[in-house]
Amino acid sequence: MKIVLIGIQGAGKSTQGNLLSEKLGIPYLSTGHIFREIAKEKTRLGRDVKEIMNAGYLIPDKKTARIVEEYLKRPEYKNGYIIDGFPRTIAQVEFFKNGADKVIYLEVSDKEALWRLSYRNGENGEIREDETLAAIRKRIESFHKFTEPVLDYYRKKGDLIEIDGERTIEEIHREIMKHLGE
């Protein structure tokens, strides 16, 4: 099964992605995690990705699609995956050759997302460079501008599962599993 998780930053995609991975035995892949790893590299790509992320912008579509496609060619993803952070734009939907069986939208208000992110601590309690208030606000703005058309696309196709993401982790997980027929 190929599952795409979509939601504003702070919606709980990684929490639900990890729970689904454990429950379904399908590997979870986060483009945010991939990009943060690339940003640590002392390469031109690493520096470019770091600058773009720290400013709160999206990584360009072609670059994102190429990186995701390379990851999904790995043997661990041949029987399915759970991916979050991709596709984020209509152009990325068109690049996404692997497709998706189910697209899950964790719906959370801007206010709730900002509240969650302001209380979230990174590894060792440190705030990540790409989670400044300005970067978060820019990402929320980008979500509305670029990702809401992706939601409309999957909604029209009949592939979108819309979940109220402002409930408990357990309630959200149960509802997702119910929609997946598990």
C-alpha cells in the first residue's frame, strides 16, 4: 500500500506516519527528514537546501521530485510506503510516478499548528533552525497557496481521506485505520 500524508506543518504527520508504519509494517519516509539530513551535508546541494528551508520556502519541485524518486527506488519501498511532505504542489503531483493508493489529509487550523510548533522541542530540546516563527509562518502560507490545490486534486479523484487532526493521537490513528479498512 502506498499512503501519502498531507497536512500543515505541526499537523502530526510524523506521529501518525510512524504509528501507521508500525501497525501496517510499511516503511515511513518524511521529506522533511530527508531534507534536514541533506542540509547537514557539506555540499552545494546541502547548503542550498539549508538556505531554502531556513527561510521557510519549499525546495523546488524538480529537485524535490528527483530526490523522492531516488529514495523510492530503494528496495525497502518496493512493497509500499507511507510518505509525508510529498507531493506538496500540483507540479509535484504530476512528477509523482509512483502514485498513491490513499491520501490522508490531517486537517489542523493555522492557530493550532502554530501553538503545537511553538511547544515542540527538537532533538535534545533544541529548536531547529528551520522552525523559527518566520519560517513556520512562511511554510503555513505556502501550504495554503501550493498544497491546498493538491488536496482539491485528490478530493476530485476520490482518493482523499480527510481527518480532523485536532483530536487525540489515538482518536486520529483509529479513524485513519478505519478508513484504510484495518
